[in-house]
Amino acid sequence: MVTVLVTSQSADQISPEVNSLMTPEQFARLPTRSSATYFRRPLSSTLLASSTFSYMYYLAIALCYASVVAGHVFPGHTRKSLSIGTPPHAKYISTFSTQGLPTAVHRDSHLNTIDVAKRFIENELISAGSFEIRSDSYTDKSTGVTHVYARQILNGLEVIDGDINVNVKDGVVISYGQALYVNDKPTQLPSEILGVGKEEQYGATDGQTVMDAKPLLDSHLASRVGSSSMKAALLQFMLEATPLQTTRDDILDNYDSHLARMSITVSHSFNPSTRRRTVAITNVTDAVSPVKAYLAYVQVSGATEASTRLELVWKFEVEMQNNWYEAAVSASPPHSVISVVDWVADSLVKPVPSGELATYNVFGWGINDPEEGSHSIETETPDVLASPLGWHSLPVANDPSISTAEHQGDPLRNTTTTYGNNVFAHENWAAGTEWINNLRPDGGKHKIFNFKYAPQPGNQSDALEEARAYVNASVTQAFYISNLLHDLFYRYGFDEASGNFQQSNFERGGKENDGVILDVQDGSGMNNANFATPPDGENGRCKMYLWNTAYPWRDASFDAGVLIHELSHGLASRLTGGPANSACIGFGESSGMGEGWSDLIATLIRSKPNVTEYNTGAWIGNNSYGQRHYPYSLDNTTNPLTYKTLNSQPYNKEVHAMGEVWTEILWVVAQRLIAQHGFSESLFPPQPLANGTIPTGDFYRPATYTAEGTQQPLVPKHGNSLMLQLLVNGMKLQPCRPSFFQARDAIIQADQVLTGGENFCTLWHGFAERGLGRDSRYDGKTPWGGGVRKDGFAVPTECTAN
């Protein structure tokens, strides 16, 4: 049960008819607030007719729905997930344009790519001074496209959903996306809304006169506002987010003491990279680390459906035991939850690796599960570009378990366990957040990870002990697959600058110290798996659970499709909207596409030539039909999904079902590319030669060069490898929170950039085959979704003869 705090014009308008979902005793314990009330009884039709109230009513329903708890294996460990998007509206439109761009700002030979993008934004979108270029902008080495990310600024504060992405190649803006606030600027300053004195909101240093004073969240503001606003807003969110009724009751019983325990620390920077002033809040109930907080704006619906306004919010980053939330809570009482994204998704000179290569007794790459093949001895095969230290070494400076002093000057730590620069894999039976000292298999001096996996049927009461007996084999399997996937993604462009997961980035850009923490046989859940993707520079965390769908129990780490699905969430989240923005595939169609990309990548990796039909999760679920409604197939009878399927339940709401539609569309597109270009037996590109050049072999087409002699990006020769490349490149091009249409267009533009548009018609025919053609539409979309999607099977005129 979730307690939902509801905003109204006046508390008197709603009380006493509207009360709480809580018991009368809990209601009586709540602190008094002038403009807040709580549900307890059904709502009257008069009240529901209020447009102001309707928004919060549906928010309440969403929160209640999100509180449904998934099955769990051990008492006290419960996972629920909140996901609430800011209401879309007619004036808040995310656009993605690839055609008809103004030519006046396309090219300027003396400007660098960042300045080209900046001038484009200033001339075509918003005025100078009302946006900031984000530090996670980067140039993609594989395509030469510079991806520039910007954030809208008003009254000196970020508009956290005011995102801009501009893609520049050869000094030309080739596409852009934007979701800007375009209505009247707020008339009240943040200090006035929060009731803080102006002298506390503005600041100047060294006696300088500031002509354009910027709101500054300094220590005075943080301490004064924090007591009255920030901590109360955070505690309200924790009341909604905690999965445990006992914790919720304790907050309600001891509200003031929970509030008083929180402590605020303000971070100061001599040369801050952004205007954001972040504070850390410690001793927060049910949080496992200090909560980051800052003041910002978010776009919400206005008085009418077609209008919009800005809400001043506290933005929180809250790490809990089984969730990692990015939440926006209104800064003014009663601190309504405006939006929530759960980063956890349910599903140099080249160094030389130190020592001999490891060996592993595992199900090899391409074997999806134990029913598809047998254990074999596989050798560590680190890609020299992606993992120059190998899989079991990392710089001491990036090792979270030791200090540099402990290693007596040795710059590298070479391990004999499943612990390296890309992945830290271990058991997590206790479901704890601490992980450094968890149990890991040790391969000994020669790194021989030869552990038996042979679960024996027995008494069902011994199923847990039987699973734990082979945990070394399970961790080894997960470590092996995860490192291979890291290296594969790297070679397709998910590198340091674009936000991949590594402890050391080898001075290649991006933020480091964010290798994947991989919890095997995690004790916090059952029959599931998930991946948390925080922004670049913070560790991703993957949890793999046991499944009681069969006896002996099955371990998700042995279903490669499940593990690859989860790790692929990190790829899509970091590439879409930029490495520093993890909220770009959390709502609407984009959340479903996040699941769809993961299914598609897992299916591409396991696919074999001339086989076009696959189930997902069949082994782990002990169900030959798999965990989806239909197998992925080219046969319309076997899989009838088309774009308009998103109109019906559960495809219009449930993210995995929505993802099935996207995967099926992409699977058809992939098979058309394979039919045209053939099938590569391996998705791994060839290793570089000693001089650093990459041989084309039978993997790439022959290299091409510009007139100046510069080598163009290599193009994969076969259809399946080309599809994976276009997926990765398209993610980098698409805007934050893309729609099906925008993601489709980004893939088509990715081909234009890579091949000059050679596959333009092939791609369009593939999308159109499943209803996402040029004439497909989404009519009547409302702030709460709705509307009707219509299939379109048309292709561009130049493709009609193909």
C-alpha cells in the first residue's frame, strides 16, 4: 500500500470527503499541512471532475499500481519500482529532424563542432544564455559524428526535461532533437517561491559586482531551505518509494524524528562545470547511500491540455537496496511526486595483459542455455582495444577495494578472481549493497576457473542449497559472458567517451570508475533479473536471481539471453540522450523500446544462419513458448504483432509487452538486411594488427578513404553485424525519450551516415512490413497516453519499385 500525497487548490475543498488509503490511525499520526490531504475513501464524481485534481488522482492511481510487489524469496527483501513521467502535452513535443534544416547555420569552417552546435541552438531553437552545453558531449570515433547535448536554463536553474541533442558531421548539423519549454518564463524567482530572502539566493565573490546575478544554492540556502523544503520533500518521496509496510508505518509514527535525522552537506567547487549546486543528504530512511539533491524546474501540464508550465522541484538521486531512483518532487508543500525514473531495469600506448590468459569451464558464447549445448573449456579472449589489460587486471588507482599505498608502487592489480576492469562478479546471497568482500571463485595462480555445474534433482526443500553449491560455476559463467559483451559493444562504438562501463578509461574520455557490479544468485528477489544504469561515472549494477520454475531451481546466469538482455539496458540508457542522462528511456514508448532493444540484441547474438524464429527466456522460465507472448518470427501467423498492436492491452502499458512490438519490427528489419548482405558467423570484428590497423578480412567491406587520405569508418559486410552497428549508431543519434517513429528515423539516418544510404529502401521495407511505414500515424494522443496508432505499410516513392 502506498501513501499518496495529493495537491489541491485548498485543503478545505477536499477534506473531509477525500481521505487516505491509510488506516484512520495512520492518518491521525500525519503532520498537519495546509494544502495537503490523503485518500482513504472512494472519490466523488464532483471531485474527479476537477481538472486540477484529475492529474493528481491519476498520479495516485499510478503510484498505487506501482506498489504491487513482485514475488520474493526471502522475507524482508521486496522489490517494487515506481516509474512516473511528467505529463506530456501539446506544446511539449520532442522533435527529431533530419530534413529541411536551415542552411545558414549548417557549416562554418572556422568553428569547431561544439561551436557549430551552439550556434545552431542559438539561431534556431533558444537564445544564448538560456542553455548549457553538457560535458558528456563527444565525437564518435567510429562514425565521425559529434553528439552535442544541451540542457535548457531558466532563472539560473536547469529545466531537467528541457533536453537538446544536436548531431554534427563535417561541420554540418545533420539532425537534432529538442524538448524545450517555450511558454512564458516564471515570474517568481526560486527564492520567492521557497520563501528565502533574496540575499540568500544570490551571491557574488570577492566583492565583485554581478551584472547578471544567477540563483545560487549556497550553504545558507541549503541549510535554510533544506530544513523546510528539501528534507520534507525527500521524506515524502521515501514514504512512496519504500517497499516495506513496516518502514512506511515507522515514518508515519515518527515523522519528525526521521526528518531531524537527515543531515545536509553542501559541496563547493572552485570552478563548477555547471550551474547546478548539488548537496548530499545523509541518514535518509531506506536509502543505502547519501542522496544527491539540487533545485530545478520540470515541465508539467498547465490549466488546459494544450498549455504547459514549469514546476520548481527538488531533484533527488536515491539509491535503495533494489532501486536507484531519479525523482522530481515539488519544492513547495505538499511536495507532490512529479516524475520518477528507476535506473534499475527489470531486465594510450596499448597496455599488455599481465600474466597468462584465464580459462573457464562455461557454456560458450552463442550457447543460450544448458539445453542448447554443453560445458566446455574456453580461453580468455580480451579484445586489445576494448580490454587492453585483459579481464582480470585493473589499475590500482581505480580499484575500489584497496588504496594505492597498499600496493607499494605497483600500478596494476592482477587478480585471480572474477574481478577486473569491466566487471566485478560475485554472489550476493545476503542481498546487501556492500559487495567488495562478497564470495568470488578463485582460479588460482594460473586462473583456471574449472567449476562443476551439475545440479541434481532432490528434495524441493534443498533447492536453495543445491543452487548455492554451484555458485562458483554461476559466477564464472556470468563473468565470462559479461566481459565478452563489454568487448563486443566496445567494437561497435560503445566506448569510454560514449559512456561505457569501465573502472579505468585509459585516458580515452568519459567518466571512469563505473565497471559493472554483477550480483549472482541475488537474495533480494526470485524469478527475475534487473540492471541499474546511473549516469556515466557511477557503477552499473546487475542482479541475477534464482528461478523456481523447475526443480532443481534454475539460475539466470546460465541463460545468456537473460544476462545479455539486462546488460543491454546499460547500452541503450547511456547512448540515448548522452552518457550523463539516465532518464531518457524511462517513460512512454521509449521505456518499451528499452526492453525491445535488449531482446533484439540477445536474439541477434544467439541467432544462426537460416533460422528466423526464436523464443526468449524459454529455459529459465521452463516454458517452451518463452517469456513473451509470441516467438520472434517472420511468419505473421506465428507472430502477428504490428505497430497498431500498441493500441491494445497489455501492449499499450506494460513495458515488456510494448518492447515485444519493437523487437518484432527490428527482427524483420534485421532479416531483410541479412537477406541482402548475408550472415556473419561471428559478430566480433577482427583484432587490430601490430601497427594498429584493423584488417577488413571477411568482416568489413574494403576500406574507403576521403580525398585527403583519411580512412572512412569501416562498414560491416554482413546483414546481422550491420544491423547491430546501425542499432548502436541510431541510439547515439536519437533524441531523449524517443518514439517509435524517431528511433526508426535514427536507424535510417545511421545508415545514411555509415553507408551513404545504401540500405535506405531495405530498411523502409522492413519497418513498413510491420506497420511502421511512412504513412503510419499516432492520432489523438492525450496527456495520459491514449490515442490511436494506425499501421502504415507505405515506403518512400523511390523504394516502390524495389
